[in-house]
Amino acid sequence: MEKLTNKEEEIMHILWKLEKAFVKDILAEIDGEKPHYNTLSTMVRNLEEKGFVSYNAYGKTHQYYPIIEKDIYRKRFLNTTIENYFNNSYKNMVSFFAKEEKISVDELKEIIDLIEKRK
């Protein structure tokens, strides 16, 4: 499974949220500057070619839906990120967020509690 571009990920998040959508529905959900309809349509077709979405045809109109689950993509993306940026260490990742003050002591305690409960 290949890594998606930021725009492709944005489209996938919309499709995961909506479950099924026409290009016009996806366009309506995009925050900020919206791409041209034809540009968005091309990006969705690229996602189809990459095996992330499929569609139901209604004449010349297509209703798209995700065929890759969000959890599966998230696991793959996170594993790759941890390998590439944290030397394949979850400890290094958590330490990074602690140093950047992106995780609180209470959140760390919650994580420890979750780990201890799994034993």
C-alpha cells in the first residue's frame, strides 16, 4: 500500500466520514481553498487506480466509496512513520511528544494504565 499525498488523504478522510459520495459531495466537504471540480474528479480516479476507492455507476455519474479501511491505513502509516522517524521505537515517539509538550503527565499515566491492564 503506497503513501497518499496530503490532498489524497484529505479526500480519503472525507470518504471515510461520508462512506459514499459523489465528487460534488466531496467538494462541499473540503475546507479552505477548493480545487476545480475536474481536478478533484481526477484525484478521486487516481485513488481508484491506487486501489483505495471504488464506485457505483449511475449513468455517467459515479458514487465513490472507500475500499481501504481507515484503521488499516492508519496502522500502515503510523508503522512507517515510527520506523522512519523514531528508529522503530514507540518509546522514542512518546519521548518526542513529551519533549515537545504535546502529551501531558495525565495522558502518560493513562497510557501506562492501559499497558498495565493488558498484562
